[in-house]
Amino acid sequence: MNVVKAVREYVSKMVRITGGMKVLLLDPDTTGVVSVVYSQSEILQEEVYLFEQISNQSREVMAHLKAICFLQPTAENLQLLKKELRKPKYGEYYLFFTNVVTPQYLEQLAAADEHEVVHEVQEYFADYFAINPDLFTLNMSSSSCISTKGKDWGNSLQTISSSLLSVLLSLRIRPYIRAQKSSELCVQVGKELLAKIKLHKDLFKFHTPDPAPVLLLVDRRDDPVTPLLTQWTYQAMVHDLLGMTNNLVNMKNVTAKDIAQIVLSAEQDPFYKENMFSNFGDLGIALKDLAEEYQKNKKLNENITTIEDMKKFVTSYPEFKKLAGNVSKHFTLMEELQKQVANRHLLDVSEFEQTLACHQDHAAAKTQMEEFLENPDLNDEDLVQLLMLYSLRYETAQNNDIPRYLQLLQQRGVSEEKLKLVGVLKSYAGLQKRSATIDLFDNKDMFNIARGQIIRGITGVTNIYTQHKPLLSRTIQQITTGKLRELPFPFIDGVASSTRPRQVIIMIIGGVTYEEAGVVH
């Protein structure tokens, strides 16, 4: 199962469906779907010379171009396509939709194609964003998918179930479906997905292995701790500290250099592919090796004395230039990450986060919380997250000081909006909201810490910054060993098997972290 490969194959087929000069017509979502798996230079090699938004009404008429339209089958796109086809700007149109299209949708398109410019209509199931080979996201911005109230879910049920249908069809998988019983949203998504699978059963006529694959739907609220922790692996740090969306790192506000964006794609960057899950210390060592490789190549290219040397240089120059760009890019990112770690005192913050997540010692936690809240050098957002962790750990402790800590944050000038997050977290993922069968806090004593594996990393740092393991790691171990109990995770479709599943898709409704992606990897 490789979602990046699946989406890349779809894009490749699209742009190669016809020869000649082409324009790629996209919507905001499919722009991201394509960009995370294909670089612009790769698509240019397929004679695609323009990239346009279907919503852009000021496009020029270019009858010599052929339009490859890759769109979500939404009502808005239907209206835009109908308008486009009635007054076509290009000579030919090839329509590709990211999900199942209804007969009524097609009928309206056919009626609008008065000039008979449409040459092809196909469903290419890529209604999701393939971030890593084993990680996809739906990029849902609405908070409705983390609401515990059904009336607030809005279109989330349909969006999630439709996108999951697309994932399954792109991977050619017909799985059994299991859902977290304590989460009404997970159960409803599972039922909606099953209804869609049955409705489109003709699309699922491919071989199902034995044992059948399993799709497990779990709720984010059962592990609210993992998203609150500082991360120490490359991909996760870039996302958390600098900000990364669809493999694009926004550098406008974090560097003095004239760099607006940096692309981080494992498909296009061998160094990133090899080190995206490396911890901060190992990353520094790998960067040193990369710089040494660049210096070695630079010296070789400086020593040009013969025609043969010149030929070798010309042949190797594109690769050399790419290596130089890679060195500059990753050193820039490393420099920014180091600044963030130092300026926000993240080593100290992370150590306390891990203590709150992994150790039960209320008196010590209160003392440290006081010290952190009185430290003017610490970042307000980091302090709010520490209080959120504290409130989860000591929610039921009679002598917890949550109200006073909120008052101290208010005195620091923290906005009411941020302070409300502590209460919002409790109403979303407090003790009463989480599954009673799951022990979120895995306490560790000093003896167990001493016995723990010492990992390489930041100089002088042991596993003190990586003690916490996401709940997902336990869930994966249980489902892959056939020990995930059926009572809390019943089958919505399918039956229990004595054979362990070899293929498992886990959908965390409410969002996934890069730490959890690392666990799967």
C-alpha cells in the first residue's frame, strides 16, 4: 500500500492521455493533491505548459491547447465546467474527477458540451492528499470533525466517507471496517462508508486477499496528549516549528534570507527521504556528511584542465547544481530550527512535557509549573500547551491549580481565546470523554527510565525527550497481533479472523501527527 505511488500513477496517466501542448485545469484542492506527488518540472516534461484554476474567468482563449481537467465532483465545479464548455477556451477537454460521479452530474456536463470538445471523462480516485507513502490527510480545516455533537458535524461525515472511498479504490482494497464504539462519529463514518461501498459495488470487483485488509476508525480525542508534545524528528519539527502545508514550508516570517517557500518532498529530495524521520541530533550528523559530499564535488569541478574534464563537468553540472541547492535548503531549515529551539527554550519545555505525559508526581509538577509560568523568557503558546497537558494529567486531582495557572497566564497578557483552549480540551477530550477502556497515561518510574534504551540524539540527551509513545503504537501492536478487542472496536463490516491482518489502514478522525506517522513508518 503506497498512497503516493497511487496518486502519482493517476497524474501520470492524465497528463499522458494525449500528445501535444496541454493546460492543466485544477481547483484549489486538486492543486494540492497534484503538488504533493509531482513537481512542476516533472509535469512540464509531459508537455503541460500552463497550470490554471478552473475558477479563473480571465483566462485567454488558446484553441491550440488541450485541457486536462482534474477536479473534485462538487456542485461548484459542475457550474464552472458547464460555463467553460459552453464557451470553450481550448481545443479539446479531458475530464478527470477525484471521486465517483453521479449519472445526473454527467448528464448536465453532456448537455453543456454543445461544441463537442470533451474527448474523455474518467474517475481517477485521488480525493485525498498523499503526504508520505504511508500517510494521507484530507486537509479538513473545519473543526466539525472533532466535535462530539452530531449536529455540529455538518458535511464532515460525507467528506470523510467519500475521501476514504477514494483511498480504498486507489489502493484497490476492499477492507473489513472496524470503528471505535465509544465514538459516535467513527461509527457513523464507518456506516456511511459501508453504504457507499455497497452502492458502488461494481467498482470493488478486484481480488480480496485472505485475510482481508482492515480499516480501523479511531477518534483523536482518545489521545489528546500526542499533538501537544514538542517533536524532535525532521519532518515533524519543520511542520510544528516553521509550518508546512502540502510539503511547502512557509519561510516568509522565519528567515532573513530572500526565500518565500521551500519544498520538502521525499519524491524529489533523496536527503529528505532518508532523514525525514531522523531525530535532531542525527540530522546534524547527516547534514555534515552532505556538506562534505558537496565540498568534494566542488573541488573536482574546480580542477578543469582538459576537454575531457570539461565534458565531465557539463554532464555532471545539473546534478552538482541540484546538490548545491539541497545543501543550501537543508542548512537553511536546520538554522531556523536551531533558532526556534534556542529562542523558545524547547529543550526545557520538552523535558517538562515528557514529565507531565509519562510521570505521576503532582507536587513536583506544580512546583515546575510555577517556575515555568514565572519565566518571562518562555513562549506564551508553549505555556498554554503545558497547562493543557497538566489539566489532562491532573484533571481529577482535588488540589490541582488550573484556575490559578489560568490567572497567571492572563497576567502575562495571554489572550482569552488561547486561555479558553484549556476548557475546550477538557470538554473535547477530558476523562469523561475518552474511552474508559484506554489508559492514556502510561506512567514510568525512575527505575524503568534508567533501563530504557539510550538513543543517539542531541549531545548529552538520552531518551528523556522521547519517553512518550503515542496511543497509536499500542493500537497497531494489538491489531497486527490479533489482540485488538472486538467489544471496544466492533466490526461494522466483516467478521473476526483467526489470521492476523497483513494490511491495515488506520484513520484517526480529528487529525494525525507526524509523530504517529513515524510510528507507522
